Amino acid sequence: MAKIFCIANQKGGVGKTTTTVNLAAGLARIGQRVLMVDLDPQGNATMGSGVDKRALRQSVYDVLLGSATVREAATRTQACGYHVLGANRELSGAEVELVDLDQREGRLKAALAAVDGEYDFVLIDCPPSLSLLTLNGLCSAHGVIVPMQCEYFALEGLTDLVNTIKQVHANLNPDLELIGLLRVMFDPRITLQQQVGEQLKAHFGDKVFDTVIPRNVRLAEAPSYGLPGVVFDPGAKGSQAFVEFARELVARTKLNR
């Protein structure tokens, strides 16, 4: 059975898409079967996985509206080693069209159930707002991985997200839980980041992943080449950290089974 994780944070600019594509590439690199679902109409995770969003014949939009299956719409990226259920501008119209449909918040979950045995991990890149698209992701998932910078404003956004997870857990998806917090863009030379990192550990305990993703230029450059950093420059510190994070996530998943 595939483990389905949303990568979510209601604060923008915290590295959700970078985390999604590099975790997908890291998991693929250690032998896992991975599907990456792009739920953001901007399609950045699609482009960052080597798939041209403008050339998509079918996308997650078609899957949500029931005109295509996941198997039909997903494409394999040879360079990255995982499957991509891509998104483009069409997806922004899905919000309006989903409103009148039955089971509108559970349509992605139903679609993913049909390919449950084909993947070890499904990673869902969510938009920064709490929209019907994000809700579809949260209703599909077993858990949420939260990438966050170690800054005080990030802590405020985290409180809102934890409350959202609790509400979805109580009302729509009893399987949903907070899997863990991933510290990203971390610079150990900055005292404030060390302090916030320690506060996270003190408050959330083992919900904070041991792996820390450093601030890394190569990770930032990789999207302009249409690749995750793990593929673009496997030797970079950030890329190696994401492969290590993939190993930690697999280990945690096995422990929880």
C-alpha cells in the first residue's frame, strides 16, 4: 500500500516545491516507486521534474474532474526516476468546477486508490492557501510533511497549519496526522535559526526530522534546468541531505507500520 504524504505549509516561500521534487528524486534514488502529484496551478513541481506543463495532454485537472485516470494522466520522467501527475493553468479553474460535484473534497483520494499498489510513496505538492485543491490533498493523505524555515514568522504559520490538520482529521480524514517538520534553508551560522530549531525540538519532539536541509545554491539553481537538485548535482550538500531525508522517511514509515 502506498504511503501518501502532503507537503504543505500555509506560508508561501518556504520551499514546499523544492522539498517535494527533491524528496521524490531522493526516494527514487534509493529504489522506491514514487508518484509526485502537483496540486498547484502554477505547475512549478511539474516543470521542476523535467515535464513541460504546456505540453501536458492530460493533467491532475482531468483526474479531479473524472475525465482521466491517474494511470492515463501520469508521465514518467526518465531523468528523475519517478512519475509525475502534472498541473498547469487549467487547474485554477478546477476550484469553481469542483464546487458542484459530489464528494468534491475526496476526488483525488478516489483516483489515487486505483493505483494504490503501483507506488511505495505518493507525494502531493499543495498550494500555499487552504483551498479546495489543498483540501483534496489533505483528504487523500496519511500524513503531512511540513517544510519550514527556522524563523519566528514561520512558527506563527505552523500554528495555523496544525489547527487545519486537526480539523481535517476530525471532520474529513481520520487517517491524517502530522508526520514531521523538516527544517529547510538552514544556516547554522545564524544564531536565531539555531534557537528556533531548538524550540521546535523542545515543543514537537520526535515530530521534527533529524535531517536538516542546508541553504544551498545548487538546489536553488536546479529548477532553471528543469530538474530536482538531487538529479542536477547529486554531490551538492543540499542534494545529499535530501537523499538522507528520503532514507529517514522510509525508516520512519517502516517503524509505524
